[in-house]
Amino acid sequence: MELVRPEIVNSAPSEIEGVSPHREAAFFYGLFLRGHSLESLRRDIDVAPETVARWKLMRHHDPWYEEALVVILPFRKRVLAIFESLITSEFSQVRQH
């Protein structure tokens, strides 16, 4: 059983094409280092639960929402996880000094 249908991956929104989650997480980490609020950045990276709920309702009416759930949502969660690891690394380095 395939977890991701090829037609969904092949038609993934351009937001993901050519952009690695590591690069995107590094971008947000750079904003953090420049003084942006950690919570604000987390909200910007993640997909709000209300949005996910709306996507789930709409996926039967428009294939884009199915793609969003299968492609965009996991991508954003991965970016958030990488970002969190960068932040954790930053805080552990500060504590060591």
C-alpha cells in the first residue's frame, strides 16, 4: 500500500518544489536570531489546527486540499521539527557558556 499517491506528489504545490525543509527551517532560524518572537515564528511555520480542519472538510470538493494534507502539512511539520532542533541547540550552547 502506498502512503502517498504519485499523482499527488507530482502535482505538489510550487511552495515545496525545490525547497528543502532544512533550508526553510534555517530561514526561520535566521529570523529568530534577528530578534523575531519564537512563538510568532512557530505559528508562521506550523499549520493552524483550524486550517487543517478546513482542509479535511474541503478535500472532498477540491483535490488541492487533499494535496495540502498529504504534501504541505507533513512538510510544514518537518520544517517545524528542524526549527525546534535548531532552537534547542542554540539554547544548549548558551547554557554551556
